[in-house]
Amino acid sequence: MMTRVPILGLMLALALTTPALAQERRVAVTFDDLPYQAADAALCDPVQMMRLTTEFVAMLEPLDTHGTAFVNEGKVCEPTRVSTLPTALNVWLDGGLDLGNHSFSHINIHRTTAEAYLADVDAGAPTTRAALEARGQTLHWFRHPYLFTGETQEKHDAIAAGLAQRGYTVAPVTLDNNDWMFADVYRKAERLGDEALKRRIGEAYVAHMTTVLDFFEPYSAELTGGREPAQVLLLHANSLNQVYYPQIHALYLARGYRFVTLEEALSDPIYAHEDRYVRANGISWLHRWNSTDGKPIRWEPEPPAWIVAANKAPADQLAAIASAP
């Protein structure tokens, strides 16, 4: 069982140092890459997959995130997909979270056709749809893998039309923070069994999340004449967030955020903004809307240089990279 990082002290400290806000802030939390970002072997082993799932959801439940989680059904080996994935998805639903489609194989639209992409979307739906329908709910959320929406106008338009025909609502992202990069480095430290390095990575992650919010909050307000819109936060289901998401949650609370459903967040008028961004890049919808308006994109802060380097390096070089000046 993974231990949780204590959050009470952080919550109190941040609450004492954060000024009162002139408006209520709202955020919808989303987790991609269900059932889990882990080695393939873990997602082929029903026992491991269920342990990872139950521990992650148990961490989330008392925090009342109202979150939505996006499933890649093809991440799971077929026998386990049939025998155990429905049970794992029901753990998320029992925990009060909603589910969406993230495609079957986490497909990259830049390497295929719109037709193949939509076929992968269809293949990613059956188990998730059945779990929702058993509770009287519908599968209607879709999150683009890599946040890629098509690098040509033809692909972009064909995918958008195909998703609409299938009844999907696209789940945009405003707060993108490269948590996947920190998580990759964290998994390398796990393989090394280096607890001190894991703590350093986790602390760098929380600090980076603060820096990203410092950037995105005023940046988002520029689109709405000074009012910060409801935000959508992109995270992933992985071992880093298993331990450190409670600190992220506390950070948002201390900055005056209320956690809302994805549906409530998308009721903010900003999400009706036209998106004409067509590039081979997966970026925040705040950037897309600025580009559509003919305004320059100002990019969010990058993760620390040592995290970027460690993400590109094998695990056996991690300690040397982390200790470099």
C-alpha cells in the first residue's frame, strides 16, 4: 500500500498565505489513461490492476473531486479486459467519478487517417459504455489522446464531425502541466528504489503546479475581460498522483477553487468560443482560443531542466542527472 503525503499542514500554510479572492474559482479535475499508467504486465494481471485502481480511487474519495476519468480500453490485455476491466471501472463509478472515452489504443492522429482514428474511438467504447448504462448513465465525454485534434483542416473537421455524429462532447483542457513527464521520472525512481529521489520529484511536481497556476490564472482572465473562467485540469492516473495529488488538491483549495463536475465547468460561456487552431500540437484550449482570436500564444512554464533531461534518459542515469548542478 502506498503511503499518502500529509496535506493538512500544507492546506493550513497555504490558506494563511493566500489572499482572499475577488471571485470564486472553479476547476474540473480529469484523469487520463485509465485504468492506469503502468507497465503492460500490471495491466495484464487482474490482481495488480485492481490493486492500483482501488488504491487510487481510495485516495480520491475523501477529497470529493467530482472528477471525470478517461479510459483507454486497449491498454488492458484482452483476457483481463473481459474479466476485470468492468470491475475496475465500477470502482471509479462507485467512487463518485464519471467516465469518458480516450480512444482504444491512445491513437496518434498524426500517424493515421481520420477514418482509422474514429474506428479506434469506437473500439474504445464498449466496456465503458456498458458500465455507465448499467447505472442509467450515458457515455458522452471524449478526450483526444495527446490533445491532438488533427494537423490538417481535413482531419480536424472529419474527426470533429465524426465525434459529434457519435454523440460525444469533447472534454477540453485549460490547465495542462506536463504531469506525465514528472510521472515518467517518478516511475524510474520507483524502479531504482530511491525514496529520497521520489520525494524530490514529488516536491518539484507540486512546485511546478504552483508555477503553472501563477501563469494560467491571469492568462485565462485575458480572454474574458478580467474574469477567470472555470478551468479544466488534465492529470493522469499514475503512481505520482497516487501519492501527490492530495497536495495538488490542497493547493487548489488554498487558492480559492471549488471542485466541480466537467459538465458544470463547460457551462462557462468561454467553452462556446470557436477553436480554429489546426497544428501538429496538443495544447491548452486557452492557447487555441487566443490563436483563433489572432492573439499571440504565450507558453506556460516548462518543467525544471533536470526533469526534462531525466524524462529523456534511462533510469540508470537518473541519479546523476538529479545531482547535477
